Amino acid sequence: MKFDRRAFLRLGGAACLPLLVPGVRTWAIDEETAATAALGDRVLILVELQGGNDGLNTVIPFRDERYKKLRPKIAVPDSHVMDLGNHLGMNDALATLGESWDAGDACWILGLGYPQPNRSHFRSIEIWETGSDSDENLTDGWLGRLIGSAAADPKRAADGIVLGGGDSGPLHGDSTRVIHLNDPIQFTRQARAVPDIAHGEDARKALEHLLEVQTDIKRSARVIEEKRANAPDLGVQFPQSKFGKRCEIAASLVSSGVPCPLIKLSHSGFDTHTDQLRRHPQLLTELATGLAALRKALIASGDWDRVLISTYSEFGRRASENGSEGTDHGTAAPHLLLGGQVIGGLAGAQPDLGTLDKNDLVFTTDYRKLYATIEQQWFQLPANPLISRGVRPLPVLREKAL
Amino acid sequence: MIRIPVLAEIDSYHSSMTSKRMKLRLPALARGGWLLTMLLVTTLVSGQDEPATTAEPAVDQKIATPIGLDGARHLLGRTIFGAPLDQLQRYSSLTREQAVDSLLETLTTTAVTPLPSWASLTPGKIQQQRGKTAESRKAFQKSIRRWQGELRGWWTRELISTPSPLTERLVLMWHGHFTSEMTKVRSAPAMLKQNQMFRQLCSGDFRQLLHRVAVDPAMAIYLDTRRSTREKPNENFARELLELYGLGEGNYSETDIQEAARAFTGYRIDHRTGELRRIRRRHDASEKTVLGVTGSLTATEVVDAVLADPACAEWISRRFWIEFVSPTPQATVLKQWAQALQQEDWSLRALLRITLLSDAFWAKENQGSLIKSPVDLVVGTMRSLKIEKAPAGQALRTISRLGQQLFDPPNVAGWPGGHHWIDATTLLGRRQFLTAEIHNLAILNQMQQLPQKDLRPPAQDAESEPEMMSPGNSPEMRVQRELPRRIKARERRRFMPQVLRELEQMWQSLGDTPDARSLRLQQWLLPFKPVGTVVEMGSIRDRLGSVLLDPTYQLK
């Protein structure tokens, strides 16, 4: 079992919420029926917006009077909104993504969320990352299950690479090999000194974990070193922010052909309870400049068509502002898809500001529609009831065989 | 034959009545110093067989016999970041109860490291420093950053050289439980005040601790209580009080949070005193219901409602289990601990005693089941190898690189710990510390022991990281002054022989034959037999290095 605060909470909640059993049962059935399709050379880059991004100040219903009424102090002024059509606009802190929007390879999926929203950071990110219902507890990440249901590929450097901190989140799973790295060059150098120690089913869980990580380090380092030896120079300047540097590493891994289907980056600081007008645009600008550089690099390297970038976050924020020029934890929010196969535009539906539930937006699009899209259209796997929950994919990707 | 009832009682330590009686009987043992303790141990041990076989032989014998070197390593590794071999050997001849009680006797409420110079400034003085001009503000921002570094350095120094590492272990635990991030709080004085509050109450009355947390200024900044008003209650603190600090998820409703948030409205930091104060006109005094308690509740009464909830004592017991026992708490045991905690008037010292004397703590399957935190690894290695005079700044940087930035847990839930400490990056970083950095620390440790005139002055460090404080305030401070982190080749040549000589002495003291020494070395430092190849020949440096690099050294 993953030992973390979530496990901690589950144990605490287990007595009061006897919900584990049904989840586990459906999962077992699913594993029997899952086909073992290959993932091809497609890559999914996930960007976690840590803390809960304020969707209403990201994709803004700026023509709606009620928006400004809900947010007398922190509404984004019209002069800082880039019109996206449909009475919606993008915060101009994201201006560097304008090129992608104009090129038609950026799509905003609106109103993503789930019923009975949970407003705890930890519980809600757990729901998003495991793909569970609000009242259901799952251990593995949704991509951990996705990897588990596809054919294993021994040539992979890893199933997933987490860049620059943060946990494996959606990539977590008993059968997924995830490595965390900050700097690929230092990583390969240090990995050479790690001894090969065989391991297997040892009852000593903590020790097993250590040995597994050692083995993964050695294997991944071998592959990364080999590929990066002939990495192309893409001539793209990345921003020097933490997030920008992570984007740069992601670009170098993908463009040098390091075989790894999942990459996760995180961008933190979105828990804007206070001082939002100053902090939120900074966060969005860092996000946009990093992603714009990543896009440019992958177009230059010819990899853009095999890459899909998707943001996610635990929740959006309260529709009404609080007394500290910020916003409290909320519910539904829009998320961004970028990639050479993305059909640009808006998908889903913007939540109606007239029908709030306790000052919160009501979601319009089950977040698992995004997962269904990634599962069935991006990786072209058969629908897995535990990943996509029987919901239909969104029409946001060009249909092109792997 | 007084030992028969004593042994019987030890076995039933869950009952608060018996443990209270035991406390009355044992202080002489605990306070009497080593000589007396040893004498008593010998008496107890020599006569154990007869009474032990009459009742439950296996259990009683286990409890009455000395814990041995393995037991001492387990106990000290879990509680005081590990220890030098001589300390381990002293504990090894005690019974579980004697060892735990001796350990608990070391608890204290204050730090020994001299405080940074700004700690004596009053809140009013600090406000004055901020000034009104853009220039003075800018200078003030700069000193805020410097103070933050100094505060981190101060605590690291205390962790490395405190005579009461158990106290610091508890302070660190509470810092990870009642989290505040300096990145958001910004004020180093407020973070220091919180840290001192943890030190004062870490083994005291939990009720007092929770009440103090609720009105702690750094907390009020971190979780926005200070901005919460009657018109717009901010839910941040109320939510975490119920979810993370007091009860755990599943033990409250969203309504409880919203109602509790109204009770925490109207609190402001008084800039003259630095304390939290309730402003009547901003406070929502109307009726609220939190966890079944109704009234015009204030912060104090909401905390009381949390403490009155049966889930609270269990939640705290769970924290102790996860910190000290294993990653997988047993619900039935937690219930017993929770009951005992309440019967012991919420004494955290009593809960710690219960935890450390529990069968679960000593169970073979739980030994080595925890992954060392970066503080465990770095501070523990330095304390074990007696290189605690090495600069704290160096240790601090390593700890932070390995994922445990002191005063800045990753989020409000604190460090998730366990498997999360180890990923490809941090595992490689840990190896780097145990191969290269540890040697530098040993050299710097030697350099620090020389008279000051023999040393070059500290280099101008552009990053100006954790310098202890401006030098020259007092003789002690001069001794405490941090050395520069870079070591010149000349210094390495000069000091490395002394490092090696001391290592060699340590090696010789381990036993009579190389085989015995080698075994003792592993017993001292590893919870299991090594899984990698341990060097059985050659210099102590190579032997020690290979033991430290064995994956089992990462466990406790």
C-alpha cells in the first residue's frame, strides 16, 4: 500500500465509509477483460496546477454581469481579457499561448468536475488522480491503471517520469515504474555508482521499496543516457522559472526519443486565498510561457503530433471572492489541452453563474470525459470502466491511428 | 520479590491507573544516574527466570531482559535520530521500561543553541524597522530573507547538537502535524515563536497545545485566520483544524467547517504584542453548532469541542503510531491509546511512554519498517559519528535537498513521509551525502575544534545562507560561528589524517577481532543484515562507507 497521507485518511475513514469493497470488485473484473494494446510512441504530458486553479479568472465569462458582481475586487478587467468567442475570454496573463490558440492546437475543456464535490485539497486531488467518485476510495492513480491495462514495454526508460518534485499522483500504481528527476545529466552520472541488488517479494515493504527504486534508477539511467547522446539542439529559449526549467527537461526527453509514455510536471502556488489579483496572473504567465516554449521546441523537433499536454487541478475556486481579495476552495474549472492532434477551440459547457450551489459553480462535464478521451482516443485503448466510467470521449482530438 | 508486580504491571501498561502507580515508583530508577540504573538492571536481570516462568514466560522475559544492542539501536533510531556506539551500549543493558524512562527523563522545554540576534526584538521594534520609505521597505524585505535563513540554521544547529534530541524529535513531529510554511508566513520571528511553543508543549498537555495552535500568530497568517471577518469567514483554518490537526476526515461535516469558520472570525495580530487578539466588531458572535456543541462559540470553545470529540484522542494516537511504530496503525490499539491519553489528562509524555513500551513498537515485523526522513539520515549520521561540530548550514542544505525543508513543509498536510521520501532523485542524493558530503563534514568538524586564530576568516558567501548570527556577541557565539562550506585541498590534506585516526580508534574499540568489529559495526548502524556487498577487508573508511551505503541504512 502506498504510505502517505491518503492511506492515512483512508484508514481513518474506513470505519465510517464502507466504500472500498465495490470499487475493488469492479476493478478486478476489469483487469480480466482488459486488452493488452500497445501505447505506441505517444506521450501524455500532465501539468498539475497545485492548490486549485481559479477557473473563473482563467477562462473568464467577461460578458456576464454576474461575474463582476460576484467578484467586485478581483474580477479581471475587460482590458486584460483576450476574447475566445462564446462570451468567454482568456486571462491575458496567458498571452503567450495566443499563438497556439490561433494555430488551432489549443482547446479549453470547460466546466470539468464531479458530483458531490469535495473541497479538501487532499481528498479532491486524490479523486482527480485516482479517477474515483466523490464517495469512493481508490489507491492507484488512473494512469497507473491505464499503464497496467496496456502491454508492458521493456524498452521504456520508465512508465512515467515526474519532473521536479511532487508525487507520482495519477501515475501511481503497483505495476507502474515511475522515476522522479530534476536534472538528467546528474541523474545518469550518479546512477552509475548504484549497485545492482536483486530483489523480489520481501515482506519488508520499506526495504523492497528502496531496492525497487534502485533498480528503476539503473534501468532508466541506461536508456536516458543512450538516447540523450544524440539529442537535437532545438534552439528554443525556455523561461528560467522553476516551471520553465521543468518544461525544458520535458522537451529534451521527448525530443531525444527517451521512450516514456507519461510525463508529469507540477506548477504550484494556486491556492490563492489572498491577494489574488497580483499572484494569479504571475502563476498563469509562468504556466503559459513554459508551455509555449515546450510547444515551440516539440514542433521544431517534429514531435508535436505525438504529444498531448493536459492540465489538471484539484478544483476550481469559489465563484464569489472572499474578504481577503482571494477565493476559497471551489468546484468546477476549465482545463487546457495542447498538442499537434488537438482540435482547437472550446469544448464542454461553461457553468452558469445563475445557478450556483452554495456560491460554487456546478460542473457541466464529468472530468472522466477527459480521461476517456486520453484513454480511447489518445492512447487508443478499449474503454476501461474504471478509467472512463462509461462516459464518452470528447471530440477534441483528430482521429489518427497510432 | 518486588519485581513480580512490577513485571505484571508493565505488561498491562495500557491501564492508566497502573502506569500512574509505576511512575510513582520509578523516578528513583530514572533519575538515579547510570550507576544506580546499572545496579538495578543487574539485579532485575539476574533474577528474571524464576518469576518469568510462573506467569506468561515469553512476554515477561522479553520485557525484563536487557534490550541489547539491537533493541537500543531500534529505540534510539526511532526517537533520537540514532546515537554513537557508546550511548547505544549504555542503553543496551537496560530493560525496555528502564530504557524508555531514561529516555523520557531527557525531555526538556527549551533549546540550548543561542537564538539569532533578531529574536530579542519586540514586535513593535520590528514594525519600526519596516519603515515608511520604499528604500527602508526594500532593506526590510532583505533582512526578512536573511532572518529566515538564520532561523533554519538555528534549528538545524539545535537538532545536531542538542543534549535532548528526543525533544527536538517531538518538535519536528508537531511542526509536521501543525504545519505552517514560512514561504507564506514570511515572518521568521513568528515561526520561531511557534517553534518555541512546540518545544515548550511537545511532551506536555495536548489540550494546551491545541489551544495555543489555534491562536498562534504564524498559524493565523498561514491559514488566514487573521483576515477572516464576520461578513466573509475564511474557512482555511477551520477546515484544517478538523481535517488534519484534530479529528481526521470522516469525523465532521462540511457544515461543521462552515460553522467553525464563523467562530474563528475577527482575530487579528496585535502589532505591539505580536499576539492574536479578538476584535469584537469583526467577530461573528451569533449562534453556531460545531460537532454538536451549540452556542455563540469563539476559537476557544471550538477547540474544546474538538477535544471533546472521541475522534481527537484517536487521531493523536494515530500520529504517534505513524511517527514511531509503523506505517500501518492498528485500530484496536489506537482506541486503547486514545483512552489512556484521556485518562492521563492528555499528557503527551504519557502517550509517548505508552507508544514506546507497546508490543507493536518492539514487534520484530515493525523494526526497520520506517524509512528515515532526511533529518533522521543527516542529523542521525552526524550524531552517530560524533561530527556534530560541523557546520549546520551544510547539513541544512542537504536536508532540504533531500526533500525536508525545515519550516517549509510541502503543504498543509506536512511531509507525507514513508515511501515518499525515496524516489530516484532523493535516493541518489542520499548516496551523495553518505559518500562525499559526510567526509567534508568530518573535516569541517575537525577544523571547528581548532582555536579560532588558526582558521581563515569565513569567506564572503554570496548566498549568505544560514550563518548563525553576527559573530562576536559572546564567547559562546564565537565558538558557534559557522565555517565556510568549501574545503581547500590544503585543508583536506591537513585534516583528513586526523579524521582517519579517529575512525581507526573507533574501529579498534568495536571489538577484539576484525570479524567481531565488522559485526558490531553493522549491528550499530543497520536494522537488518546488509543486503548489498559490505566491504569485509581494508580500511575502516571503506568498511564504514559500505555499511552506510547499504540500502538498509535508510531504514529505522
